[in-house]
Amino acid sequence: MTSNDVRDILELHSKHLNSTDNLTPSKKANKPEKEKKPDGIPRELFQLIGGPPPIAFVKPAFKAKPNLRKKAVHWEWQSFTNQGRGEDDQLTLHHWVKCTPTSESEDSGYWFAEYNKKIDILKYDDEEYEKYLTDKDWTKEETDYLFKLCDNYDLRFTVIHDRYEYKERSMEDLKDRYYSVCKKLLQVRPPEGSDKGALIAMNTYDKAKEEKRKKHMCALYLRSPEEIKEEEALLEEYERIEQNEKKFAKERENLLKLLSFQELAQPKRKKSLLSGPTTPTMEVGNSNFHTSTEIPKKNRRTSASSVGSAVIEVAQSPAEVHNAPITARKEKFPQGVVVRSSKIPLPKQTMILKVQKTLQEFGLGPRPSIPTETVCARWVDLQKAIQTLLDVKKAVEKADHELKAKKVLLQKIKQNGLGSASKSANSGDAGGKQSDVTASVSGDGGGGDESSVVPTKRERITLTTTPRDAKRARK
Amino acid sequence: MSTKRTKGVTIVYPIVYGNTASLLPQKKVPDSDHTHKWTVTVKGINGQDLGHFIKKVTFKLHETYSNPQRVVEHPPFEITETGWGEFELSIKLQFIEGSEKPVTLYHNLRLHSYEDDGSISTSSKNKPVQSFQYDELVFTDPPETLYQVLTTQPIPTLPSKPSNSPYSLQAEQDELRKIDEAYRKVQEQMTLYKNRNDKITKELEEVKAELDRIKK
């Protein structure tokens, strides 16, 4: 709002009519009102919103009333000794102590002293040492030194290892020696009241395992973020494979069953060929695929014509028991009338199209054009065979894929040589205790190959990701 | 039911069903859009009547026809109509023995002649179009009446050579041969794939063993 607008509203006349003394103060008053408009927004918009608001500091109004009821507490400068320190030490220290009406003026002991716990480690005498505790690697002197340190530093092995000045020994060495000594002592000493077995168990120390574990921990700590990501992805894959493993195993089993069933079916048919010529008047088992069956068939036709041209089949004759699968098929028709072509079993929903396509390739339509009994029987067999073939095809392709993948894997490992492969295998294994987990899982049946895939895949990936890794592998 | 069934007996009666269709000469009734005249029949393979064991046949035509359910109670079991479109119709056969359930056959009415690949042949052939299907009615444990009828009257057998109908023993043999051929090929493929499978499983085991060794 300019001053002119204000004047308009207030119905003041133009300022030029006023005396000049008003000019300067009004001008000065005007200037601070004119804010410089920021560049980003149009003038009108700025005049509407008015720019950023002014910042206001508000002091907190609340002031707590000070608690001035009590009088000043009296404190006393007292001296004390720390019982936690050794007896020979007579260091006196001082500290301020609050004088309350209930406090004892004499110090009842430095109250932090009770926290100075001391571990009672086992002590052996020379006799016991000679009898049970000799070791080719450790002299008695060294063992005594070790035990003294253990006592001094309360079995804090990091400290002990640091202060150890006898020989060059690793921490695992020291621990190993200490715990084996303790274990031996416990074993040979007369049994005490408490559970000896538990004590012995507590004192068992597996040096190799500990060393390995620490190495793993270091490697785990030093993993790069890429390695961590890779490992997580692989774990996920592994879990998925585990879940689907059962499914795959079942499918494979079914296929094998199918295949073996097909083989079984074949010899059965051959048997019925023998029974064929001997039963000319009966419906011959249509189970064989040699043209020699045409003879018995013709017999059927002629005999049929002789029996008033009615094709009557009496079921369950003893000769036909051979052709069990075929008569069974006949008997499957329920009582009543049935149209033969409608009785052809259709393949599974998923397979229908594929089977039809295969039939097309052989020049056959979706249904037999002359559905007589023989034709229908053979048709059904053909359909079944096609289905099994398609299943086997699928399984073979799957197995093929698996094989190819594993071969590639193997090649890559071989390329990088067994040495670096084992090194990277360790670094891969050191990806946490996951390798232990996978190793233990591989105990059961089919999980073995999957678990072996996981670490080796890890190796393969780590080996080829960065040049640094490749260099490392090459070393 | 009181009708006894002849146990352990199966009687097979072959039939042929389908339609013929011929193009209508355009002059006659120009206002109707019917282009073809067709006849649907159900007969024995040599043109025999089925009246001795079939009581009536119900042809269910497309709903656009008036009275789509056409019942024929005496032979010949056929329907003649005119139309312009092809559709699937159902043929329900009911037997003289009421206790036997009726059977239904389905047939796709064919008006146009088709090339081998399924496209409509454009060349005008004046020969009537035929579309028939062979099938067999299998009577399992037929009741008395049917048994009597079917055993007294001769059941047609497939002629050995194709004459006026395409269905013959020879045709059956041809079909069987084709099927056997197909079966043989399938078996061949099967053995091939089985061998492949065996080879692959063997290789797979070897590779797995190697991987295990390296892992250790």
C-alpha cells in the first residue's frame, strides 16, 4: 500500500498541499516500508503475501522458584584407606564426606573395596608338577611364570599376553597351557563337593578351534560392504533352493517312475502276443504292434460274422487274463450305453495343446477318425506315451541346465587354480558362521550340492568382481 | 428296474452321423438370407436304419431356428433345414429300453468346403459338402430288450474296402498303422531322451563330486 492509497482511504488530501516540514519525516517513514521485493515472485503476489515474516525471539516466561528451604549441608574432609589394595600398602587418601546425622564418623571401610574381586586360580606344588603336568613345550619355570601372571592379572589373558615376557607365545598358546593344566589338576585331585564334571567341562579349551574362530571373526569384521551384500543375496537364493528342493525331488521321482512304468508296460505286451494266435474267437489283446496280429484280427471278424454278425465279447475268459490291462480297459465301461469316442481320456489341461500339436506332427487329428476298439486303445496308449515323452523332455532340459551351470562353475574354479580357490574359499567361508551352517545342513540328502554351490558361487563372484580381488586371488 | 441285464456281454454297434450341405440356387427365395440347404443324419455305417433299438432322436439346433429341439421318432433319423451359418448341434439318442440313459453326440455343421489348412475354399464346387463322423455305441451289460433286438438284427460290420462311405476296415488299418508309426517314433524319442538323461545324471554326479572335493 503506498502512502497515496492510505491518504485516499483516510480522505487526506495529497501531501503536496501540506507544508514541506511533513515531507522529510514522511519520506523517512516511507522508506523502511518499501521492502525490496525478492526476485522469484511477481510484484502483485509479493504485495499480497508480504514476504518472509519477521523473526521474533520470545524469552521463556517461566522461572522456577528456587528451593531454598534447606540449610547448607556440612561436608567433611576425611581420610581413608582402601582395603582393596594390598596389605603392605599404607596409602591414605582423603575425600569429602557429607555430614548427615546418621553417618558414622569412623570410616567403615572404603565402600568400593568390595568390588575388588580376586579369582582363586588353582595352585600346584612341585610334586604334582613332576607327576602330571610336564610338557615338552613348556618348562616348569615358564609354567610357574604363567600362573603368576594369571594370578596377578586375574586371568585377563589379553593383559597377560601383553605382559608376557618369557618367550614368543600367542594368546591361544597361553590359554591352552593354563586350561590343560587346570583340567589335569582337577582330574587327578580328589573329588570335591561341587560337580567335578562340570568344572572339568568348563576347563576344556580347544586351541585349534579357537584360533580358527578368531580368524573367522577377523575376516568377518574386515568384510567389504560388497561382500556383505553378495553374501546376503546368496543366502536368499539358498533358502529358495532349499524350499523348492523337495518339490524338484518329487517331480524327479515321478518321472523316474513313469519311465520305469513304460518299460514295464512293454514286456507285458509281448507276452500277450503269445496268447494271440491261440484264441482266435476271442478278442485278441491289442497290445502288440507287429503286423502278425492282423491274422487273429481277421479271425475275429470272420468268427463274428459267423455268430450272427454280432461282435460279442465275453469277458474274463481265462485266456484273456493275460491281457489284463486290455480287458480291464474294456471292463471300465459302466453299465449302459456309451459312445466310444467320448470315452477317450483327455490329457491334463496344461498338456492338451502340446499333445495335440505332437499328434498333428504325426498327421493325426485331435480324435481318431475311426474310433473302433483297437484304434481307441492304441490312441490312448499313444497319448500317454506322448505325455510321458513331453515330461521326460522337460526333465532332461532341466537337468541339462543344471549340469551346464555346474560345469561353468567348475571351470571357473579350476581356472583360478585350487590354491587360490581354497584361499578364497576360506575368505568366503569366513563370511560368518554361515559356512558352518551350510556344512551342517548338507548332512541331509540332497542339500549337499546346493550348499556346495553357495560357497563356491561366492568364490566365483568375489574372484571376478574387482581387480583388487583378482589380484588377491592371483597371489 | 425289472429289466434284467445280460451280464458280461458287450455289444458294439457302429454308426455314422453328420451332415451334407448344398448351395441353394439363388433365384428361389431372395428375401431369406439362407444360402445353404443341409441335412443332418444318424445312420448305421452302410446306411442302415437304427429304428430297431433307437426310440427317438432329438436334434438340438441353433437357438435362432424356430423350435430348435427337433424330435424324430421314426427312422430315418434326420433333419433337413436351410441356413447360412455353421454351428454345433447335439444329437441325443434315446433307446427303446427306457432304463438306458440317452447318449448325446455333437456335430459341427459344415456348409462350406475347406482347404486342407482349414481356410474356406473359394473355388465354387457344385458338389455337396459332406461331414461325417464314425463312432461306436458300446452296450455294456445290455438289458433284455436291447439284447434281443441287437442280437437278432444283423450288426453292420465295416466293409473291407471303402465304397460309398469312407469308413472301412482298410481305413481302420490305415489309421492303426499311422498310430503305430507315431507310437514307434515316440518310443524312439523316449529312448533317446532317456539315454540323454542317464548321461546327464552321470555327468552331474561327477561334477557334484568334484565340487564337493574342492569345497573341502
